[in-house]
Amino acid sequence: MEPIQTSENPDDQNRELNTEAKREEPNEATYVPNKTGWVIFGTLLSLALTVFITVSLTEQYGFALYLGVPVSVGFMIGFLSKVRSRMLRVLLRIILATIFLCAVLFIMGVEGVICLIMIVGPLFVMIMVGFALGRALRIAVARNRNYIIIFFVINPACIAVDTQLEPVFHTIQTSMTVNAPREATWQVLTHRVSFGKEQSFFFKNGVNYPLDMELVTKNDSSFLRCNLRNGSTDLYITKLDTGQVLRFTSLSPVVPMKELTLYDSINTPHTNSEYFKHLYGQIEIQEIDGGAVRLVATSNFSYKLAPAFYWNWWGDYLVRTMHRHVLHAIKEQSELEQKAQM
């Protein structure tokens, strides 16, 4: 029997050991996670549970829906993509994922067209964040598979934060100069005023706003009777200073928006009056030089949506647009009345 030959050169032995180690160590750039199907299944299950809990149980449209869900979608794409994917291909995947997520939310009746237009930008950004997180975790998991647990904490954490959301109170003022005296402006304000239809996209397609209003008295109380895009309401007058201030509040819920959807209607919590409450409104007449006046419209409201800074921006835009629509009609009719008296 011939003796077994072994390499007596230590350098040769070290070279062999290094070669074996490289074979066992995963390449971070080309590493394909084991049990990919479980990653996809776990992500989809997390998405489904998050949407169900958000829409049906907590009824809180906040961080879980607008952060957790898109981050989860982006994570799955990033985790399953090769690290060295081309930037253009990555961008295309993120755009397609954003379109797909919007389509799913629309078909499921979670959101309508108006809200999807409002949130498509943040969804895109959050999917990008999720993609970057998924790619980073893919590299980390190549070294230690336990890192994958980090991802599945995001959605439960977002849901927990949403349950602690408190109403955000916001006041918006808009002013406009009217080339008419105080008396003429007050005369218009306290009689039937027709505002006409607002032609901007959001109001034209679902956001509620007044079409006309008229000061009426019933049971020794004063009200502003308003015909709205979506229904009608009587606003209770809480302050009536002749020639100066008209303040009012809503005694019954007013639906802030009627969504564009495939269905007859969708009951999205964030479009109900419980999540967007109009607390009071006011129109004030301030005298300025030259016989003109300044009309100042004020709206005070609260909402339970997150992130607050983003919905503040939309609230400012929509309320100011409605203010300008109302003030412009009062201005136009006041100036016409003044010309007729000259």
C-alpha cells in the first residue's frame, strides 16, 4: 500500500484553507437568499394584515398605511433584487411598484382617485426607502440571517403609533380687498350669495365646498343655509356683529369629500367627519383706506391623519382655494352693488 501524500509546504495548506473559506462565504453582490418564497409570503402577509387592521379595526389612516405599507413593498423588491442592478432598472421597478400599489388600494376600495393623487408622491418616496432598506438587509443577511427580523417590526410599530394619534388643530386665514364700503359688503354677505362652481380639479371631482349661502332665522336663532357640492347644511351663527363679523359652526356632520371610485361609495374613515371636523368659520369685514374693505375668511378645523406636516400642506391648499372661491364671489357682488348705486 502506498503512503498517503500530504503537502509539507505550509503555504500550500493555507492556500487550500482560504479557497475552501471563499467557497463557503456568500458573495454579497450575487447572494440569493435561501427560502425566497418565505420572504415573499411573509411580506405579503404583513401587508395584508396591516391594511386589514388599519382599515377595519383601528380605522386610523396614518403611518401604517402611508409609511409601513409602501416601505414593505419597496423592501421586498430591494431584498430580492441583485445588489448591482442598474439605476434605470431600479427606478423603473419603483415606479411600477408605486402604480401597482395605487391600483391595489383603488380596487380594494381603501382609497379613491383624489386621495391617491394626494399620496402618490409620498408612496413613491417610501417605496424608494423600502428598496434601499431591502438592499441593505440583503447584504447584511448574507453575513447574518437574523437581521431579517428587523424588517418585520416596522408595520406593527407603525400600527402602534397610529393608535396613539391625537387630533391636530389648525386655523387658516385668507384675505381679499373689496373696492366697496362696509355697508355694501355687509348687505351682500347677509343676503343670498351665489358662489358658483369651483373649477379646480379636486373640488370639481369630490372635495366639498359651498355653492351658495343665505342668512335665515328660525326659532329665534340665525343660521347660514348652505347648498354644498355634496348635500346641504345649516350653519349655526355664534357671532353676528353688524357690519363687522359673521361667525358660524356646524351642528351636524358635513362630509368633507366624496371619492372617485369604481363603487357607488366607499366608506374610507379619513373622509368621514370624525376624522376631519370643521369647528368654526368666520368672515370679517375690516375697513382700510380709500373707502375699501378687507374681507378675512377664517376656518378652524381638526383632523386625525399622519404625517401631520404633509396633511397640513394639503389642508392649507384646499381650504385657501375654497376661501378664495367664496371671497371672490362676495367681492364681485359687492363691487357690482356699489357701481349700481353710483
